[in-house]
Amino acid sequence: MTARTLIVVGGGVVGLSICWRASASWQVTLVDPAAGSGASAVAGGMLAPVTEAWHGEEPLLELGAASLDAWPAYADDLASAAGVPAGLRTDGTIVVAADGTDRAELDRLAAFLDGLGRQVRSLRPREVRELEPAVAGPVRGGLSVPHDHAVDNRQLMTALSLAIRDVPVVRTAAASVRGGEVTLAGGGVLRADAVVLAAGAYSGRLHERLSRVVRPVKGEILRLRARPGTVGPPRRTVRALVAGRAMYLVPRDDGGVVLGATQYEAGFDTRVTVGGVRDLLADAERIVPEIGEYELVECSAGLRPGTPDNRPVIGWLEDGLLVATGHHRNGILLAPVTTDIVRDVLAGGEPPAAVRPDRFSVEVAR
């Protein structure tokens, strides 16, 4: 029996995860001019549904928590398929407040989470420093969130690339997608039994029904590394509120740390701004003063695929075309659950109501 054919458009963490999982039962082809080089390569890699929680986004919290629960098995399976670790870190997260106003905001977050049955532990300033001695700046306490974890995003992308080593790759940009067809930018059309559009922030350019649903949201990150003689980075992910601005430090196994992240509505501009770098470093130094002595390794910007409600869009858009996009800040966190939903939908199931395309009055034709 000939295997059904599937084209996946987009080589980020979501697209590669779908290629990997679907290749067990489909004949898969990936379309991307530079797989692994987009927003998934410019990320902190936080797996943080609780510390990312926000009033009005309870469905996203539930989706993220379900995906976080799936992450250990996903990482183990991926490491087995790839032959290299997936980069999962399970050291937990602390959130700290730089001043009294920030502390009050953390108290409101804790009360909100408690109302949802997701308790976090309040920390006094001394307890923050006991957990993370690198946090040597003046802070007004914080929260311990031991089950919000992180992953080395570049190690993850390497593992995914190895896991799909046998999947053919068309290294050309897609110009548009329609049903089971992908029109290539350089000319030519690819056809398959089904197409999955997982092109992140660029998805809205590839199908008109997504043009007002998925938009690019710019984020800048810095990669730093402790120099000899300096205090090493935190062992856990450290998130902070500094005069109301959100900042995070995510450690890497090589002594490095990812510092992020700014957030701008700047279209498809991926240039790093001086102001963004300045603000990130200034906020980080207030929490971890030793950061000022670190080596500045990289400044990068990526485009998150935002949606009006910050939830992803997963499901049939029209006959032969399934979308899996709009993950905003949570593409890496939601990769396991997104892949499971896509596999179920391809097998005839229905996506959860919280992620269906038609919640935006996008006509869905089956």
C-alpha cells in the first residue's frame, strides 16, 4: 500500500516536530529555504505556562500545562530518534520583583494562579538569594515555580534536524498554499494528499484567510557567557519584573545564558536595536549585577507569530490544507501538544475548540 503524502511548509520547531512524528505513517516532504533558522533559533526556550499566565488567557494556560506534561516523553523520544539529547532542563523557575510595585504585581499573579488551583510559593528576598546566589541586586522577593522548566532551543533544533534526516527537504520558499498544493517562490507546484502550513509569522503571507489572523511580533535576545573569574549564571530560569518590564535569564549547559526579551509590533523587521540591547542589559544588571562582566556573544531578533488572542491556530483551513501556526511566545512549549493535535486531525479527529481556525470567523471548508 502506498503511503499517503504530506507536505509540511515551515521548518521551525512546530514544523520539524510534525515532520518527525508524521513520518511514521505519512510520506513527508518539508518545504523551507533554511529550516531551523527562524524564530525557533532566537528563543529563550522557556517551558513556562504558569509564569506566562495572564488574566483572560486561561485556555492558553491549560493548553500549555498539558504540553508541559508531555515534554519529558517528547524529549526522551526525540533523543532516541536523533541520537543526541533534546536539551531539556528541569531545574525550575523563580520570578523576582525589583521594587514594591513589581512585588505587588507578583502578588496579584500568585492570587490569580491560586484561584485556578495552581499554587506558587512566595519568596522573601533572602530566600531568593539562597536559591540563586547570582541574584545579588536589591530585590523585593519573588515566586518559586518549580515545574516551569526550559530547553536549550538550539540543541532541540539540532535533535529535530537529526530525527528527520530521511525526510526530503525542498530548500525553496513557498509563495502560497492552496488545498493540497504548494506554489514555490522560484516556480513550480508541489502536490500532496495534505499540506500542513506551519510557517510561523510568515503564515499570513501564504494564505489570505490568515492575513489578518497571524502577524509578526518582534523579539530581541542576547546571548551572554560567564568569563573566567566571574560568578556563573543562575542554575534556574530567572524571570523578573523591573519597573514593570519583563526580563528573563535562561541558563545553558555551557556556562552561557540567554537574556530576553523585548517585544515590538515592527512588521517583518529583524534588525536589533540599540535601545533594546540597552534596556535588556540594564534590567538584567539590576537583578544579576555580575552580568556586566559577562562576554556578549550574540544579539539577535526573531519574529513570533502572534494572533488576536495569543492562542495558536490548529485545524483544517480548507480541503487538503491544515494549519498549525500562531504560537506567539509559546512555540517551543506547545510543540508536543501541537504535534499530537495535528496527528489526530490528520487521522480524522477534531482539534480542541480553543485552537480552531474558525474562532476568528475564518471559513473552514472540509
